[in-house]
Amino acid sequence: MPVETWTYLIVGFTFLAYLYIGYLSRVRDTKGFYVAGQGVPPVANGAATAADWMSAASFISMAGMIASMGYDGSVYLLGWTGGYVLLALLLAPYLRKFGKYTVPDFVGDRFHSQTARGVAALAAIFVSLTYVAGQMRGVGIVFSRFLGVEIAIGVMIGMTVVAFFAILGGMKGITWTQVAQYMVLIIAYLIPAFAIAFMLTGILIPQWAFTTSDLVPRLNQIQMDLGFQQYTQPFQSKSMLDILAITLVLMMGTAGLPHVIVRFYTVPTVRAARYSAGWALLFIALLYTTAPALAVFARYNLIHTLQGKSVEEVRQIDWFSKWEATGLLQYADKNGDGKVQIAPGDAFEKTAGKPDFKKPNLKSANEVHIDNDIIVLSTPEVARLAPWVIALVAAGGLAAALSTAAGLLLVVSSAVAHDVYFRMLNPQATERQRMTVGRWTILGALLVAGYFGVNPPGFVAQVVAFAFGFAAASFFPILLLGIFDRRMNHQGAIAGMVVGLGFTAWYVIGNKFFDQPAWFLGISAEGIGLVGMLLNIASALIVSRLTPAPPEATQAIVDHIQKPGGETAAEQSH
């Protein structure tokens, strides 16, 4: 059977499974809707956390970034994995012990301020919508290639599926759907990696093939022959300072992501939260230790398949012509020799930061534009693996995107329905009213995310990096100081969030939409969240020291949550 038929079968089967799980997990109360009734076993929660955290950026875009950028692309690998460890060890157990299941709830109760709660809720919505736009973009890319539909139509299909199990089952439906999605995405990632490792090196284990074979030295030599720097040469596309900034932003942003933090409230106890963090780290490691190897395989195979081949020969390759039809792969015969040339530089000039395929870049000999987001998805085709494997990778990419999108939408829903509507506007709201507001909020957030999925400000990993920068500049300092600084008060928390997020958003929007240069020490929009985070911390500490200390009761709660074991802070207050 052709790839398209296999894709319809596998994607259709997985989508039906997600919908069925969502139907079985439907809920009628807010506790089930927002924290799955706090009854999820640690192993299942670990798998759900891994699926929630490993988004389309991890599955689709990360290895593509490493393949394209070489050493410099590893910034995403280091930042995201380091950030999860930081979250699991430094923040999650303390937040779980505090007993509040949304970040704005923690901020509002820890600082005894509805204003602080409102600012945190707005920040949660902003961060989550930015992040979910990247997921919808990933969904659209998969559908456009493997099901032959426009990216906009693909985004709409993905929105419909997510809406069903997120609106009907809330966190309970999302959790058990994410367990299934993790199984799909990890199998889809590992099978082609194992197969290609064996084909290229004779070694079955990708990590072993990557570190012990001569494939990387061969790729280094090929790169140099084509005029590139060695694949493993650091700081080719970004400065050392920018690499450091992006790495730290991704780490701190991971530790401040509200859709990951809330996962630690879905288990029964603080102890279970710690166990689920360990399981999640194991499940994440399976993909993240494979990604660098898959990136090398992809880069090697793409060069081997395309470089020096005639245009007629290349366009007869099924995968090339079909990806070319999506607009994510383009070729221009600049020198008129009828052969494909891969070289340093952009193949086409850029307009508003995006390649203009009507204007070949004559300053570069490179004749092929390959979008970073298609490298992983195209790798099984380039390696000529079986059609069912290619279809399985498509299903895995969709699983990664949909699982994270669902978690992010629930954060937006909880911020609006629980933190703003119930806790600030209508404290007398019934369960039914809160559920109704939450479900309508998910639908509204999906429409916004869908628009930016069709019209993204960058490729998937880049859009997601912006979200991590916003989380690092807004949430991480306030969570850290709220847990470990007894003197931190609501005035400091508000000042920190407003200054940190405001500066970061201004820099990113100016750089990406208004051609503002990276004027602060050459740090890119992806890394500027580090500066925003430092401004947040400085503002929070200064303002809190110039204003009255929080009540003794609040400081006692801070002392309590820092101690291991015991009841939650919420239980202690009763």
C-alpha cells in the first residue's frame, strides 16, 4: 500500500483511540476537569507528563534544528532536558505540597493578592497561546504532506480532535489520552532511528551508532568538502553568549511552564509526584538521547541523496516532489547546470524573516531550501523505509503536537474559569457555571491558536522557544522566590512579572514583527528571556524590600512547604 493509505489507516486508528479515551474519561466536576481527580498513578502520570512536555518541537523540530545547525542546535536538547530536571527537583515537590493546582492560584494565595493572581493568569494565557501556536503549526505540516491537504485544513482537523477530548474530559481525558499518545510518539520515533542506524553503521542502537561509528567524522569531512564548517564545530550560527542565553532560558522556562507544573497535582500525594517526575524523566530520555543520532542520520542521508544529482533525477524522487508541493522544500537552479548544489547560506532571499521563493539568493551557491520542520518527518522517506514506518512517524508527530496542545489549552481554561472567573469575579459560581466557562474558553483559545498555527512567526521550535522565554521571564522567578524567600510580597511579585514579561515580549515582538535588531549584546529573541528573568528577579527583590513584609502566617506557610513530608499547606490552613 502507498504511504498515503497507510497514513490514513494509522492516523485514523490513533485518532479514534484518542476520541474513545476522551469519551470514557468525561467528567462533571471541576476537580476531575482540572486535576483528573488527583487519582492518576505515578507511572501513568510520568508517561502523560512526558507526552505533555515533548511537544511537536521535540518530535518534529528539535532533531531538524540539530541536523541544520550542527553543534549549535544542541542548545534545544540541553536547555529542555536540563529544565525538566530543574523543575522536578527544585520546584514541583514544593508546589505540590502548597496544594494549589494552577500557577495563578499559587501566586494569588502565596502573596494574598487578587491583582497578583490576575497578572499571573494573564501571563499563563499569553505563554500558553504562544506555545500552542507551535503545536498547531506542527499538526498542519504533517497533514499537508501525508494527507495532501492545505496546512490550514490540517490545523482545523487537529483543532477538532483536541477540542473533543479536552472539552469533554478536561484533565482526566487529557491525561489518559496523553498516555496513549506517548506510546505512539515514542514508538514512531525509535523504530526509524533503529532502522537507519543499522542501515548506515551496522549498529542497531542509535546512541551507540552515533558515538562509536565513523559516521560523524565522515559527515564532518563531507560538510567541509561542500564549504561548510565541520558539523561538530561550535558557535557557527550563534555567538557563545547567545547559546548560553538560549540554554538558560529554555531551562528556566521549562521550570516555569504552567501546563507541566499542573501535572504534579494529578497524583494523590507529594510522594507520588516525586515518583512520577522520575518516571517522566526516564520516558523523556528515550527520545532525547535518540535525537542527536537521528539528526546526524538525517543530515548525512539528505546530502547523500541530493548533492550533485540532476534535477530530473531528484524530482522523480517521490518524497522530494511531494514535500516541494507543500512549499516547505524548494529548489532553484541558480547556475543553470541542471544539478542540485548544497552549500552554505540561504537558497532564497528573505522577506519579513521568511524565504521568498520568487527571489533566489544569488549571494549563496546553495540551491535547496529545506524547512527545519520537515527533516524528521522526511527522514524515513529519504532512507527508503517501509511505507508503514513513514505513516507511523506522521502519527507520532501528530501525537506529540496534540498531547501538548491539550495540556496548554487546559491551562488557558483554568486561568480564565478558575483563577479569573471563580476566584476573582464570581466566587459564588456553581460547578456547572465554572465548567461551562472553562469549556468555552478552550474553544476560544483553540481558534486563536489555530490562526497562529496557519500564520506562525517562525518554525515550530522557534515559536516554542519564545513561549519558554516568556515563562522564564514571568513565572520562574516568582515561583522560586515564592517558595524560598519569606520576605517576598505581592508588590514585588507583581512588579517582577510585569517588568520581566513586558521587556521580553517587547523585545521578541519588535525583533520578529518590526525588524528590530538584536540590540542587547547580540542576544536573539529566543534568548532574551534570560534578561527578562534577571529584570524580574531584580525588580521583585527591590520592590519587596521597599514595601511591608508579608504577614507572619504567610511566612509560616513558606517555612512549612520547604520541609519534606507532612500535609499540604492547604491542609495545614484548615
